[in-house]
Amino acid sequence: MRKESIILITALLAMVNSTLQAANVRYNVTDLGTLEGYEYTHPLSINNNGQIVGEAVNLFTDYTVHSRGVLFDPTGAKNNIDLGQFSETKFDRPIAENRVAINNHGQIVGGALPFEVKQSAATIFDANGGGNNIEFGIPSSATSINDYGQIVGCVITSANDVNVPIAALFGDFPSDYTNLGTLPGCTHSCAYSINNSGQIIGISYIEDGDSYATLFDPTGDGNNINLSAPGESWSTAIAINDSGTIIGWVENYENPRRAFIFDPTGQGNNIDLGTLEGCDFTTACSINNNGQIVGFAFSTINPVIDTSAVLFDSSCDGNNVNLNDLINPNSGWYLNGAIAINDNGWIAGWGDDPNGCRGVFLLTTATPGDFEPDRDVDAEDFAVLAAAWRSTPADGNWNPDCDISEPSDNVIDEKDLKIFTENWLSDI
């Protein structure tokens, strides 16, 4: 063993005591990669086991989108699984409409969005990538599946040669479904999320007109609730957790889109989640059963401000956090959007990777010093720290994950060792 390692171990043992103080929560960033031959990849859903699904996309010159479902490898080894093709659709779809989702049992559903999809069907995907996918027997899209296997989305009906999506709760057989209808005065709808209590939310809208966040009547009797407040021209309910908290976005002709928590009674007591400093546009994309809400923010006025991944203040006091402030600034990543969060607080999203390319990330909560990461701080993490000891970004053994001093200072030294020892033998 090298002399420096012995000195480090001696210092470590001397500093550890029974009254360890945990540092602020931080996140490790894992690059999830993509599928070979595809330009863009989007994560869309994460379960409590850390399984992440999304889509790989190629955009062609005629604005046709070629998409495939992806089951990401959460370890970062990029052994991602091709789940199969959705369809070819036109690139005119609204933001944040899930095309693939996974529940806590690893069941995966998806399908094309309700545009140009006469040939497309909601699908239950073979999680092994073996191609044993089950397509529903009707033109449709599946967007969410709960832990009881209930699937929601929309079916595509045709009236006067016009495709009309209608929200649906799918039954035991691929062609069996409950028509959830729309809000009065609307012609189109789609269900986006179902929780383990069977509550279903989504959108009702008029084609090329106003849209309304909707809490659907799961019986199909049409007692749907308009979650929009007066004066809200466009709104969408994106996700609902098991406590019935509904999140999404609202905008009108005077103001850009903002992330909201919706009043489930339909009385319009909706709550603006606020934004980040300098930003006026926000979207809430996912909520877990602990009430943590993630999404993204940017400025419609100042294009210099990057789109940023956001962890919203669920107490609605406006203390939102730019997730870039909770990762190592020397990681090389800039996090543009947080799309999904599980009950462990793990977050999947997209951003600029260390090479300046569009990348997909997984954030795992970590105590500073969990370099592996394996959710504890132990001798294996100490070996990582020892290997990077006294290094700077110019050195071959530099490891930015080990620069955990507050603030980070581009050198691995006693300041980082102090933080490490404060969290010795702690776990998450």
C-alpha cells in the first residue's frame, strides 16, 4: 500500500465519529446513451426499481419522425434494449405526451401519438427486447400503466375521414376499452396518467383551439371534471400520484406556460409552482408519491438563458431548485430538462453531455463521497478518492466526482476528505 494511502486512512479514522453530519443532498449523473443509429433519445418514465423507458428518434427531411421504444440500462454501461418501432408520424405533436411508460412490475406500454396514426396501435412491449410485443387491435396510443396493469391512452376514431383521438381506459383484451369521452364542447381528448387508485387525468381540447386539463370519470359515464380555472386558455394535466395530486401546465394569451398543481375538485384553486430566476416558462413533467415534482424552465424573452432542469418546491413557496446546482459543476453536464422522478428521488432527463452533445441522464441521490455510486460511503469509495488524491483537472488521475468540497475548487485535497469523512458509512 502506498504511503499516501496509509496517511489518508489514518486521517480518515481520526476524523470519523458517532455524530456524523450529513451534507446537502447531491446527485450523481449517469449517461444513459442511446440506440445505435438514432439522433435523439428521450427518457419518459422511471419506476421505483430504477428501470427507465423512453424513445429513440430520427427526424427526416419531410418532418417524418421514426421512433423506437427504449429500455435504458441504468448502470450507464449503455446496454440499452430496443423495444421495437412505434410508427412514423408527423413532427407536430404537443410537448410532454408520453409515448412509453413503465410500472413498478416492469410492464411497459406505449404507442404513437394521436396524429397521422391510422396504422398505429397501442402496444404492450416485450421488456426483453425479443419482439414479442402485443399490439392492440385498434388504432390507438397507450401512455400510462399503473401497478395493477390498468392502461390508459386514447383510441383513434374516424369521422368524415378525420382522425379524432378520444381518451380511453383499456380493458382485459386488446380491442376492449372504456371510452372516457371529453369535456362538454370539446371534440378530442387523451388520457396521460393513471394512478394506483384508478384516477385518470389528461386533456380535452378542440382541434386548433383551446385545451383543458381534465380529470376523467373512469366509468365512462362522462362525469369528467374540467381542472382549468377561468381565463386559462390552454392547460394540460400531465401526471397524478397515488395521493391524487395532479400536476401539469397552464398558459393563456397574455402569459407563457407555467407549471401548476391542479385543484382536483375543479373549483379552479390551482397553484402556480413558480419558476427559476430569469425564466418565465415552466413545465411540470412528473410527480412521485413523496410529492416531489420535476420539469424544466427557460426564458421566452432572453434566449441566452439555457433551458434548465427544475426540482419544484412542492410546498408552493417558490423555492424551486435548478438541478444543475445539485450536481458536481465539473461533471461536464448541463441538465436541460427533468422528465421523470421515482419514489427514491431518482430523476431521468435530457441535457448537454460533456462532449456538448444532446444526452440522456439519470440522477441518483447520493451522499457526497458515494463515488461508485452504490448508495453508501465505504472503503470502495475511499479507494476512488485515494486514486484521485492531490489531482487537478490537468492530471491524468483527475476525477471530478471526488471534488466534493463546498464550493468545489478543482483540487482533491483535505477539504474533500473532510466532507468524505463526515459521511463515512452513511447510506441513503
